[in-house]
Amino acid sequence: MSTELRIRNESAATAEADAVVVGLIPAGSDGNGPTLAPGAEEVDAAFGGKLAEEFALAGASGKADEVVRLPSRGAVAAPVVVGVGLGKPDADGKPEPEQVRRASGAAARALAGTGTAVSTLGRIDLPAAAEGSSLGAYTFTAYKGSNGNGSGAKNPVERVDLLTTADDGEETLRRCAAVADAVRTARDLINTPPNDLYPETFAARARELGEAAGLEVEVLDDAALAEGGYGGVLGVGSGSSRKPRLVRLRWSGGDAPRAKVALVGKGITFDTGGISIKPAANMDHMTSDMSGAAAVIATTVLAAQLGLPVAVTATVPMAENMPSDTAYRPGDVLRMYGGKTVEVLNTDAEGRLILADAIVRAGEDDPDYLIETSTLTGAQMVALGTRTAGIMGSDEFRDRVARHAQATGEGGWPMPLPDHLRPDLDSRIADIANVTGHRFGGMLAAGVFLREFVPENLPWAHIDVAGPAFNSGGPWGYTGKGGTGVPVRTIFAVLSDIAENG
């Protein structure tokens, strides 16, 4: 069940709803309690100009993600007024889009089980309020009880009406709802357990999504992969009874595409580490090791749905990395698609092997840009934490992608690909090894490895989302537990930028 979003232009005080949402900003240096964010003027007037004081008495501070409820006692039409903290605004006193997005998400989470809510946050930033409301209301209940809800589980808020005076409100809402739906699709794929989502079924789901959006779809099974020489995908998938796949989705870009963009996403549907097996603790989180694939599939479908004038081709390798008597081993040499050989020193560095095949294949389409994303290294979390992606690649395009990652609120930081790490990947018997012999700069070394397979002079970016793709902690803002859908919004923002500016 998803939350319906609507546009309304009326007084928040008289709007018929189960709750009205207003924004709160932390107190200034006077320390007199939170102040009301713009857009709540009618509600404040209905409370005799004392609404901020009422929230202060209820313990509200206005800090980010804080949600405080007040009974309206008939002052406004809605029985409840919900104050949600925006956090400290910028120097001009206006909340940033990400603050509105997070506040809207926190409010939507808190309103689970509610019928209709009216939000004044749309008056501050309509796109951010729409995205935050939709993503914050997301729940994954497919495996919760026979009715999909589970014992004691609450349905998401049924509808959020966003108050705005914007002339293009309906079109803005349509676009934002489509973006949010793409993120929700990626989340659904990530949250589906690996006994139900494995290469064959993942490929079938990608085909279903792609064909529904009018995309060209091609699926290579294990026999086609062997005939085509995809040694990386086949090697990683050799230990599983569930055979690997490679999916290609293509959006034409309409009549006059501005550019051609290749998207590549890692689709390891479950990662035990293979023969180099992982510790048992938290191995269940490896259901998310296909987050990059989910993101590029959802984004390619989104580009088609919104008619983006950019030709987008997604190349998505899918495999399950399991230990067995048929599994690839440390010491094996794989012949990758395109002919380069790789010595496998660690079978738990499997993502870069399937991505190498996919990157070479994507390069054969002669794209103008290439974006690849993957839950690639634990070193990403060591370096940048669980909410900031590491972005590597060709300098100018890397920085362009990072700017969009930061602007969307998904977060990302440009990182280098030092040439001095390349000799550490030298192999005794092959063209390159899949890991270095040390633990230093692991995120960067993985990027250096991938660079070996990118066509020369092609602007490209590698987005390592090992931490940001899956939230194993408590909910915050518009992000619940489990799959986050990062970096769908980043990639779509880059595609939109390319559509406009080339």
C-alpha cells in the first residue's frame, strides 16, 4: 500500500483532515523555544498566535526529525496538529530542501495509521515535501502475516495533501511522485529476501519492469554468458545452483536524445563471500548486495516514464556468490569479457569481477558517459561512514556526480584513484589481481581495478554505496530500516542535468 499525494491551495486551519503538519525551527540565541516555519500562519492565528508556545510547553525543540503532537481542541478543523523539527536553517533563515525532505519523511512515518494529513511544508519546498512524504511513508510488509500487514503493524498514512500556491504544482508533484516511486521500487527489490530474489527471478522482475515502461530488454542466461565469454559473471556464479544472468535495459531517449549514458549496477543477490567466506554475524545484510542493480534498473525505467531526452542503457550482471564444490577458488584465473585475465586472490571481492564484464560490454555501446554503482567495499564505510557514498572516476564527471549526490540529500564525496595503488594489483600470472595484498585504501583500490575496464577517455563515475544502500539502524527522516534506494535520485539528477546541459 502506498500513500497518495495531492496538491491543495487552501487554509491549513480549515482544511478537513485527520492531522495538519507544521514545521518547527530551533530557538535562536534567546532560547525561548522553537519558532514556526513559514507556511503555518493560518494555524498559528487560529491558536491566537501562541502555537509555538504550545509546542514549547509540550517539549518541542525544533531539532531535525523531532515530531510532537498537539490536540487542536477545535482551534482548527483537524483534531491534531503535528509539529516536525526542521533543524537549524541556513544563513538566510530558510530551511534547506533536505531539511524539508527529512521533516516530511519523519512526519509521514509518525502518521502511520492515519487517514489524511495536510502538510504546510509544501509551501516551503514542494518537491522536497513531496519526495519526503512519499519515501517516509514507505513500508515493506509483503512477508508480514497472511494479509500483508502483520500483527500490530500500521498501514502508512493514506493520503498527504501538500499545501502550495505554485502554478506548476501538479506537474511538480507528478515528477516527484515518479522519482519517489522509482526509489520505492528499488527498496522493494532490495528488501525481497534472497530465497525469492535470485538471478533468474531478479532478471524476470527487471524484464517485467522494463517492458511495462516500453524499454528494450535483453536477458542473457548462463549458456549465453558462456558463449559470450563473460568469465567474471560466470566465475562468481559458479558456486550456486541458481545460475547467473546479465540483463540489458534500453531507453531510446525519444526522438532527439541529448546524449548516450551507460548505467551499470552490481547485482549480487546474496553474498556469502564464497570460498573466502564471510563471518556469520550480519551476513543477512548481504541480501542488499544487489542494491546497485536495483538502483540502475529503477532509474532506467524512470527515465523512460518521464520521457527524459537521454538514451540510457543499463547493463546489469546478476549472480549469487556461494561456496560449493563447483565454486571458484582463490588462485583461479578468470578470463573476463573482452579478454583481460584476472587472478582471484579473494572470492569475497566478487562484485568488481561481475562489474568488469558489464563495464566492458557497456563500453561497446560507445556511450558519452558511464555511471556504475555498487555495494562494493566495506572500506567505504570505514572511510566515510554509513550515509556518505564514495564517488570515484574521471575527475570532472566524478565531481559533477558528487554535487548531485549532495544536492539530492543522498550524500556522496569525491574520492581519488591514486596511480600508486595500481602496482599493488599486479598479478604473478594474470593481467591483474582482484585485490591488493594489504588492507590500506581498499575502496580506492577497488575503483582502480574497475578503471582498468573503462574505455579510455570516457567520462565515468563509480559510486560505492556499501553503507548508504542499506540502513541497518533505526529510521531517520524519510529513511526506514532496510533498503534505502540510494543512489536512484542521484543518478536521475545526473541524467536530468545531462538532458539539459549535455
